[in-house]
Amino acid sequence: MQLSDVVVGGIATTVPFWPLLAFVGLGLVTLAHRTPSERTVAGCVLWSLSLSLIGSLATAAFMLSHHQDVLMVDVGPWFSTGTYTFELSFLVDRLSVTMMVLASAISLLIGRFSVNYLHREPGFTRFFLLLALFATGMLLLVEAGSIDLLFVGWELVGLTSALLIGFFHERTTPVRAGLKAFTIYRLCDIGLLLAVVLLHHYAGSAEWVEALGEWAWPGPAVVMGVGPATVLALCLVLAAMGKSAQLPFSSWLPRAMEGPTPSSALFYGALSVHAGLYLLLRAEPLLQRAPLASAVLVGVGLLTALHATLVWRVQTDVKSALAYAVLTQVGLMFAEVGMGWYRLALVHLVAHACLRCLQLLRAPSALREVQMRHAATQGVKPPPVAVGHHVMPEGLRQRFYRLALERFALDVLHEQWALRPLLWLGAWVDKAERVWVGVVSGWIPRAAETRRLESEHRAATEPSDGKSTGAV
């Protein structure tokens, strides 16, 4: 490896390190019960994100100037157990360097916007801590040289997403919305966990270069049997569907708008919602070898786009309408990946992330803008764009509108078949653990304690009213 490769590899390695350093430093100060000032918190996080952006731009400039397509950076082992060693390695290529610049730039933009937006908010420090942790996870995800390290970043992104949805924890609705998102994440992340194990089994390595080949992205199909490649690809598709809120896991995304507007723009307009798409683009050699998985992507993407474009037309608040608009475009990106249009999907991802970030940041002032536009046009209606609305029979059109108003009952299905069973199981395990600990320690719970545990169990499993304000 040349000296220039070593230098740029070191720069690329520090890109996720800076926000992690800010998170650890501020976290230790907060744990010491010394709350820093808003200026200190914001300055520390923004400087770390600025250094990450500089490192991302320097890496991209080097790759372009030297016409280098792939750069593998091996930092060294993290830990070892038996014959397995967790290697810290980073893969810098056309795909990852594009996402590095995008993630660093948007994270810095959102951080700067949040300084004024969340001024004097009681959770100001908590928000910026979670912002730094999210930036670390997202940059690890896109730079990871192995699926093992990608899984670490994937989990950090999911954790910060759920915590920021429930940012306003003094109200019940945001907490429950965060719990719903985290539940769906947990269910779909089973696919990624299985993919990690299967990639070790089928390819003998978790490194992307060794498992998929050291080619310029997008590369040729992987040298693997159709059966193993299909199983692996379907596992990754399941994980991507949950993270990117594709059908039937899409009901959590509009509820996620309960969080602050900056986090909605960062997570569900720009970066987090596209993490599943990035995973599919990274694994595109597998998809070329698995036509069944590609067909599933096309079907899921088109169904999600159709569902979302029907629902957004009947939304009464701007953030919910934007949430379903995001689902429409991400569904089309899934279809593009399934059809093998990988470069188009990447360009679509970058353009869509920038557009939705801008729209969600401007969502609080959108009503005034609409009023001004209405006054400027003097009430003239815009030309119709929904062709399907005019060619559908009246009965079918009314049925679709009714289903769209009900959001196709996905909230009810997730509540009954995912959230409530998991909450019931958790409450039952907690109750059984308390009783077992009491028996082992020689203390038998009294009747009053038993009744209290039963009331907690009922409170945890009772259904919610299903209402969401979608507050800005």
C-alpha cells in the first residue's frame, strides 16, 4: 500500500471517530451531574461533525483525483473468541464515499438548525448527544468493511431513532410511537442477524471484499450458488424493509413524526429511512445472483409506492403527508434496485434525501407558504395531476379513499400482532422473574404485591387509542 493510501485511509477511519468522541466526552460530563451550557454542547457536537465532513470531503477528493475505485482500510482486531476475530475494517468506494459525504453534510446541517430550533428546550443536551451517536452509527454503517461492523452501526441508528421519536417523553403518544418503531426494528433485524451468520457460513468471511469480490461498485454477480445467494438476499431484504418502512412494516413511519422536526428531517427524510436501501446497494452482487429476491424488491417497492401515494392524498397535516411522500419515493427506489438500476437508485437516494430534508425543516412554515401561494393565484385551482382519480369508477374510487383514510388498517394490525404480544411477553417474563427471585431468596410475594404485578401487566398490554397528533 502506498503512502497516500495510508494517509487517506487514516483520514477515512477518523470520520466516524469525531462524533463518537463528542458523544463520549459530553456523556461523561453529564454523568458527573454537571450539565454543560447549550453553547458548549452545540459547539462540541458541531465541531465534531465539521471534522467528519472535512474528512469525508478529503477522502472523496482523493478517490476522484487518483481515479481509485476501492480502498480497503484494516484497522486491526477489536476482540477475538475461539477461531473468530472481529476485525475493524473500512471499505471506501464509490458507494460508501458518496454516503459519507451525504451523511456528514446533512448531520452538520441538522445540528446547526437545531441550535436555534431547540433553544431552551429541556432536552437540548439529550438531543445533541443522540445526534452525535446517530452520526457515529450512520458513518459506521456506510463505511463498514464487513457485515459485522455494519450491524453495529445499524443498531446504533435504530436505537437513536427510537429514542428521538420518544423525545417528548412527558406525553404518552411519542413514547408509544417510539416503542412501536423499536418493535418493528427488532422483528426485521432478525433478517440482518441471520444474514451475518449465513454470510460467515457460505462465504467463510464477513468482509465485503472477500465475500462479494474486490470490484468497483457496482460489481459483477457474486460467485455463489443461487440457493445460498437467494436465502442471504431475502434476509437482507427483510432487514431493509423494516428500516426503510416498506409494506407491511410502514405504519411506524408517520407515527415517528412525533419527534422534533430536526430529527424527523434527519432520520425519516434524509438518512435513516435510506439505510435499508444502502444495505441493498452494498449487497448488489448477491441480488444479481438471486432473481427471486430482486422480484420481491420490485413487488414490495411498487406496492409501497401505490399504498403511500393513495394515503398521502387524504392526510390533514403536513408532516404525515411528507412521511407518506417519503414512502412513495423509497418504494420506487426499492423497485429500481430490484430491476438492477443501481446507479439510478443511488442518484435518486441522494436527490431525495436533500429534498425531503429541506421540506421537513420547512414544514412548520408550510401552512403560511400555502396561504401566500393561494393569495397569489387568487384561488385558481392547479391543474389535475392524479390521472387515476378521473379514470376510476366511482365505487372503486370511494373504496380506495376510505382505505386511505384508515391508512389500510396497518396501525391496527401492528398493534394486535406485533406490539401487544411482545409487551405481554415482556410483562409476563418480568412477573415470572420477580416471583422466581422471591422464591429463591426465601421470600414469598404477598397477595398485594401479586395484585400490583397483575395490574402492571394489564396496563402494559392494554391497547392504545391509536391516535397521533403528528405535531410539528
